[in-house]
Amino acid sequence: MDVIVNPTLHLKGNIGALSSKNYTTRYLLVAALAEGTSTVYFPAHSEDSDAMRRCIQDLGATLIEDDEKAVITGFGKHPKDVKELNVGNAGAVLRFLMGIAALCPDVTFVNTYPDSLGKRPHDDLIVALSQLGVEVEHNDGRLPITIRGGHPTGGKIKVSGEVSSQYLSALLFLTPLLEEDSEIEVLGDLKSKVVVGQTLEVLEQAGIVIHAREDYLVFQVPGRQSYEAKTYTVQGDYPGSAAILAAAAVTQSDVIVERLSATSKQGERAIVDVLKLMEVPLTHEDDVVHVQGNGKLKALEFDGDAATDAVLAMVAAAVFAEGTSRFYNVENLRYKECDRITDYLAELRKAGANVEERQAEIIVHGRPEGVEGGVEINAHYDHRVIMALSIVGLRSKQPIRIKDAHHVAKSYPQFFDHMKALGAQVEWVDSL
């Protein structure tokens, strides 16, 4: 399905933030790795979190769910001998489970999204797993990937942090279960350190002890640990909410988003600070963000590494700012569902934005008067690109049509319902 975004001058209303996808997938995983029964309150429902649900059940966990909670009885250190796992288009789920699959004798991760996840490399994690005595068969670092493990060993492990922090997180979930103690050394510049902080936060809540050096480049992990069955509550999701807040910022608005903790460890919490720096009128009190936008924004410079999943929404807001904005240290955007620099900027240009790319930077020459629009845009099957392009459509002079916009369900299935509830003029149409 495609979506047509019509120019919309005003947004008004009150919505609750979606539950965090990142925390949901991590809580589901640590619950599966526990022996006993855990409860996860307010888990996210999206294609990514549903992929984790499906895979932990395939690996032997039981899951009973109602509208409020998921109750998981885990498999502990002994996942079921499963031959195939299908993570859909969920990169983080794939990487976390590649680590856990090292406890299985022979499991293949299949390639069901050859034009998206199937193109993404996983070489750095493959190299790290081989240091644990795990045999990995792969297609030049890409899916399909077969893990032949069963008895991985600990010891000294080196993993690159240059492309993704998810490789490190995968090892942090696995190594506490090994018989030997482990030392994990991160090579190069670790991307998205704040997301590693989320992993460590969840592991600590699950009763796991890990000694992390302050710079997150060396980790001492005692072996022979067990995950504890616990009760978890998922917080509101900043990455998805970033698109809603940016949409409010570029329009005449009176928008309230609830369930956004001011003390959250989600790096994308920076969207609030970025919009303030862009002089958007807003308040953030008692976990409620209230935007009273006037459509006027100032340009800024921002280090995007700590807020990777909010950068595209920030860029969309900057399209309408006065002056030139620069988002730097964002090379890891190139290794997502699509190349979120080259591919995204190509579509922004179609809509009339004035943007430039560098290897690790996005430069936006703002057009406060709005952009032309009137085009069909390819979102490259990427949920973050779909949401960000929708923001641009609100301030286009002519409607824009976003191809295959149903892929927004990867992280935020209700996104367009929420936008409509706030007054955005959007409509679903059949793909051409």
C-alpha cells in the first residue's frame, strides 16, 4: 500500500507514545533466556518485536499475551534444536539471536527480505562468533546465515564497533551463559554507545553481572551466570515519537505526547533538546511533551551518533528551518534497512529539499517557505524513511505519494492512525 500525504497546516491533539521497540525486544530476549516465568508489561507490537516473539517461541520459550502484558516461560541456557529461524526484516533481532544460536547445534537464518535486511552485512559479528569456536556459513557476510555451535567457549573476544553496536550487544547477551569468563574488546570507534547502555541496563535488571569500562571498549563478563525471571515495564518509544514531534514542529500545532520519560536512556530523547535548539516552543514535564509549533525553526549542528533513530526526523524538520543545518557522525545510517543517507536524501531532493551528503554527514539548506512536492517517492522499504518523508509532505505545496508505506509497521504500525488523529491529511491508496 502507498500513502498520499497532503499539505496540512495545523496539527492538534493528544496521543500516548508507542512502547519502545528496543526495550521490548531486549526484555523478550532476557525473559526467554531465564529459567522460570517473566512478565513484560506494555510490550510493543510491531514487525520487529513480533519477530522476536516468533523466534523465541521457535527456540522453546512459551508466551501468553493479553492487551496489557506478555508472560514468558524461558528456555534458559538450552534453546530447542531448531533448524530454521525467520527474523523477517529485523536486523537487531537477527544479530541478537545469532549470538544465542551459538548455543544450538545447527540453525539457519533464512533470507525473506533480499532487498532490505538481505543486503545488510554481518561480518563483524561472524568474525567474533568464530573466536568462540562457532562455525558460521554465510553469503559474503549476508543472509542466509547458518550457525553451527552447541558448545561455544569464552575467553578473549574482539569485535568491531565501527558499523553497529548490535554485534557487541549480541555478545553481551550470550557470554554470561558460557562456562568460561570472557573479555570483550571493542575495536575502532563504537557506534551508538547509548544503545549499548540500554542493553547493559536490561542485563542488570535480569540479574546479570557485567563489568564495563567507562568508555565501553572493554567488558569483563563472568561466565556460569543465569538469567533471573523478572517483571519488566516497557517505557515509551522516543524513535517513533521523534517523527510525531518533528511533524508538530514544522506545522501550526498544539500536540501532546505522553509516556516519554525525561530520564530515559534512549539516545533519541535528544529530539526534545534538538527541537528546543531549533527554537520550537515546547515543554517536557511529568513524562509529557507539549509542542505548540508555529512552523518556524532555526538551523543547528548536531552529533547524531547517540540518537541514530531520530536523525531522519530531525533532518525532515531542518528542511524547513532558516539557515543551514549539519548532522554529523552519522555514517552508521548507511547500514540500516537502506542507506539512510544516500537513499533518503535522493527522495528529499525529489520533493524539493536542498540537501547534501558526505560520507558521515547530512547537510540541509533550509527552505522555510516549504518545498514543492507533487511527486512519488520511494521509501526503500524503510520505516524510518517513511515517517520522515511524511513530515516533509505536511509542508509540501503539492501532495507527495510514498510508495510501500505499509512498511512503517516494522516499528510503528499505528503511525498514520496517530497522524490522522492529530489532523494530518493522509490517505491510503493501492500501490500502482
